[in-house]
Amino acid sequence: MNKKDDKDDAKAKKKAGKKNSQLILRLDKDDRDAFVALCKEMDTSAAREIRGFIRSYVKKHGKG
């Protein structure tokens, strides 16, 4: 393999891991602000924590 092949493989892996969907939800501003602030204090993002929650919920309650 050459450097071009390595670059192409890296691009393909990066593209495969991209998020391609959104979930929009409404919640109380105070709850949202408290959650975002807590995530920031814990050096994480709200989006990362919500994605983690969804994955664990599906793993626990999903069929298959």
C-alpha cells in the first residue's frame, strides 16, 4: 500500500463514522441549561452524553 491508499482508507473510515441524522426535542430551558453546564463541568458535551444514553437504552431495551 502507498500513502495515497492510506489516505483513502482514512477518509473512508472517517466518512463512515459521520452522523447523518438529527433528533429534535423540546425541553425546559432551565433543564437544558443545567444539563449543558454539568456536561461542561465534566469535560464532555451534551450531544455525546445524549448519544451514549440512546445507545445504552437501545442495547438494554431493544429487540435483536
